[in-house]
Amino acid sequence: MMSGFEQSTALITGASSGIGKALAYALADRGLDIVITARSAERLSAIKEELEGRVNVSMIVCDLAAADGVEHLMKTLTMSETQVDMLVNCAGLAPHVDFLSTEDPDQKDLIALNVTAPTRLIRHFLPEMRARGFGRVLNVCSVAAFHPVPSMAQYGATKAYLLSLTEALSEELKGTGVTFCALCPGVTKTESAIREIVEALPDAMVLSPEAVAEAGLNALDSGEVVCIPGRLNQAAVTAAQLQPRWLVRTLGGLVAKFRTEPSSTVNRSRD
Ligand SMILES: NC(=O)c1ccc[n+]([C@@H]2O[C@H](COP(=O)([O-])OP(=O)(O)OC[C@H]3O[C@@H](n4cnc5c(N)ncnc54)[C@H](OP(=O)(O)O)[C@@H]3O)[C@@H](O)[C@H]2O)c1
């Protein structure tokens, strides 16, 4: 597994919980040194404590939606002379909010985290990876990247951007030794998932973060550019792609109308 990656280093954003945390553990299991980053120092420390010794673990506390967040992360890595062989862009926000009812009309945090941060990190590490003839980029998108998502319109748009960017760059960088994978999970049992949606879906459509992480790393390993974990999720995306766009967005609009309020996402405090 991860052939050629032994003694390499992976940078994982959003590593303090959910899919990013599962990716951190899975990469450590594969023997990669890891740099984990998120806002929660306490959670990162707990992961570092658990994995340190098996591999080298560094943690960088960083708010990637803040104006200087990405800069801080890049500078810290440059100062410690850390060579990043694998970039995992996992940090993401999924606000369940109507376009017109949001209090932040620019959706600054959403765009900073889901669009600007991964774009800048890829742009930062890509020249070095290409020069070395070796690099991997795993971008955590979503099945929401494949179709419009009424009631989460901006979220769907950010994930469509990241999927498109990933696919385009994978072609542009073909033959350079740098490969890309867009990991597009369906609903995954994490703190961000809306409980009503998790409960309404058949078990086979709701994966664990560990299963999603494993699928993503296997896909990256075998050179797949787009990975949709779970057969039912794959079938749902394929079926939607075979329908006319008007039908897909109309069905999405109907689902949004009947969806319960997101009252029961799991809230937690930040340290
Ligand atoms: N769960 C799903 O159903 C699902 C489905 C499809 C795609 N995804 C995607 O999967 C990715 C991970 O989501 P998840 O479900 O695993 O959610 P999660 O458990 O809430 O994890 C989100 C991660 O992002 C970090 N983060 C949030 N805001 C940040 C900020 N401003 N700066 C730096 N880090 C920040 C969080 O850490 P801190 O809070 O410590 O900063 C956490 O580590 C996201 O990109 C999401 O869109 C999730």
C-alpha cells in the first residue's frame, strides 16, 4: 500500500475529527509521517499523543478560514523544513443554510475554507512536488459536487469547484509523478452530519469516516481520480448523471422542501 511513500510526510487539514482524523490514522498505519492541522489544539494533541512513536507526528493549530491562516500554515512548514509529499485537503464546512437567510452574504468562511485554502495549499506545494517528480493530492469533495444542492447551494458549489479543480489538475500534471484524487463521500457519520439525514438513509448509504478514509487512500494508491465510497452512493451518483439536469435539480428542490430543520447537528465547543 502507498507504494513509494514509506518515510514520506502527509499534511492533513481538518485532522482533528471525522474523515480527516480517520485519514490521519490510516496514513500513520501505512507508515507515513503526518502533519495534522485544525483549530482544536486539544483534539490534535490527543491524536499526536496516540500516534507518536509509531510515526513522527507534528501538529499545527491553525484557522484556515482566518485571513492569515493558510499563510501561517505554509510559513510554519517552511520554517521547520518539512517536505510535504502528500497533501490532504479535508477541512470543510457544510452549513445547512438557505442562500437568502444567511447572515454572512459573502459566505466568507465557507469560501475561505472549502475553496481558497485547498487552492492555495495545492498551488504552494505543487511546484515542489513536480520538481521532485513525486506527490499526491487528496481533496475531500462530496457527492454534492455532482449536482446542485438546494438549501445548501453554496456548499454544493464549493465542492463542485474542488472536484473540477482536481480533475483538471490531474490531467495537467499527467506524467509528472504528481497524482490527484477527489474523494467524494456521501453522508458520513461525523459530527458535521445532520442526524435526521443519517437516520433517514439506509445503513448502506451512511459510511463510517474510517471506511471513507480507506476508500480514498486505496483510490489514491491505484491512481483513481474520482472516488465515491460505497456502492449505493456510486449508484446514486451514476443514476443522477443519466437523468436530465432539470429532473435532478427538481428532485433536489423537493427533498430540500421536506427536509427537517438541522436542529440536531452535534455542537461542540472549541478550545
Ligand atoms: N460528514 C459528511 O457527511 C460529509 C459528506 C461529504 C463530504 N464531507 C466533507 O468531509 C470533510 C470533513 O468533514 P467531516 O464530516 O469529517 O466533519 P468534521 O468531523 O466536522 O471535521 C471537520 C474538520 O475541519 C476542521 N475545521 C473546521 N473549520 C476549520 C477552520 N476554520 N480552520 C481549520 N480547520 C477547520 C475541523 O477541526 P476544528 O474544528 O478543530 O478546526 C475538523 O477537523 C469536509 O470537507 C466535508 O465537507 C463530509
